[in-house]
Amino acid sequence: MFYELTIALRTIRQEGFKPLLEKISLYFRQLGWGLQFLNLPLPHGKPPEEVLHFCFDTAGDLIGPSQIHSEILALARLVKERKPKVVVEIGTAKGGTLCILCCVAEPTATVISIDLPGGVHGGGYPRWRSIIYRRFAQPKQSLHLLRLDSHLTSTLDQLKAVLPAGGIDLLFLDGDHTYAGVKQDFEMYSPLVRRGGLVVFHDICVHPPEYNCQVDEYWQEVRKQYKSWEYVENPKQGMYGIGVVELA
Ligand SMILES: C[S@@+](CC[C@H](N)C(=O)[O-])C[C@H]1O[C@@H](n2cnc3c(N)ncnc32)[C@H](O)[C@@H]1O
């Protein structure tokens, strides 16, 4: 209940009582959707289109990804093609991209997702959601959920403790979106990515200042140093956008 209490107090402080009541109502509706989710068959190993239909539509109220459909579809197709055995995500939130990654990664993959409870750009997730997220894993996959700050060396140590030999095949960065935050994530975790492995950046488009998102600035620096490409539906969309670098 510590997470719930912290978020409630923060909401009262920053937004007031009415938004708190709305959040409480949503919280209980999510618990209901969570119970229904426990009976849904997962689209493990299905084509990316079917996986996205599940995550955006069938279970969208509970786990809807914070993504543009065409962009994450392009990424899901790439992941399916590359058959990653080790996937690390920073920024679990509602679990949308985690579900997609589990469904399209190798059936024996190790998947690790890190999120800071109360973190910026999303706020993390309450503990009970881990029960939902554990269902994302295919029967022979191992899934590790670290509710921790990606910027702490102790988190890096915990990740290394469960990381299989050979390194990371796919690193998906969607946590702290400030310039310093995304830079630190890249500098701390990309040395663990194997040669030929991929680092994916979310939110590479220029965002309005109130979003406090500067991934675009760091992306422009990093993309020049590696083989890189982008999945952006519309260059003028003003948010989202996916960038990929392949490490040499
Ligand atoms: C935009 S959301 C992730 C959305 C998710 N990948 C999706 O599309 O389904 C960003 C998440 O990053 C988390 N976050 C922010 N700073 C973090 C940090 N330093 N360490 C770990 N997670 C962090 C937030 O708590 C939030 O839940």
C-alpha cells in the first residue's frame, strides 16, 4: 500500500482532491479489468499484428501501450525477425510494451523490465500488477520485474545477477525521458548489449516543453555514432517516435 499512499499524497499536493477521486475510481476499475485479464489467453508467438490487437484493443484498458500503433508494429516485426534471447526494458508502466516484447521474443528468452515506483513520465505501477505482468511470459521464458531506479548502480548489479552470459540482444529505453536521464540509461546499460545487438529509444520526436522530454536531443547525438534508423509515423506529430541503433 506504500505505493498507493505515496501517489495519493502526491496527487493531493499537486492536483487536488477531484483528480484524486478520479484516480481512485480508475484504480478500482483497473483491479476489475485485472481480474478479467487473468482468464484471457495471451497471443504468445502470434504475428505482431495479432499481438498488437490484443495489447491495444482486447486488453487495452488495462495494459494499453503508450505508443503509436504503426511505430510499435514496425518495432515488433523487427524484434520477431531478430529473435532476441535477452531483452531488457526500462519503463514498464502499464505493461503494454512488455507484453508485446514477451509475445514476439524467442519462446525461451529472458526478459527483464525495470520501473521506478512513482518515477517521472508515467509513475510506475502498483505491486498487484506484477501478477498480471507475470502472465505475459511464455511458458519457457524467464521474466524478471525490477521495481527499482534504473540510475542506481545497485539496480545494474541486480540486473547483472540475472543476466544470461552473452549479453543483451535488445535494450528498450522508455524510462526517464530527460536528457540526463536517457543519457545515463544508455551509458549504464548499453555496455551490456552484445555486438550486433539493438538499443531502442522511445520518444525521439521533439515534444512540447511541458512534457519535459529531451530524448530527441540525445537521440540526435547517438544516432550519428552507430548504424541507426527511425520509425516515425509523421515527422510533425510532436511526440512519440522510435529510434533504433545497432551496436558494432
Ligand atoms: C512512458 S512510461 C513507459 C511506457 C511503456 N514502455 C509502454 O509504452 O507501455 C515511463 C516509465 O518509466 C518509469 N521511470 C521513470 N524514471 C525511471 C527510472 N529512473 N528508473 C526506472 N523507471 C523509470 C516511470 O515510472 C514510467 O512508468
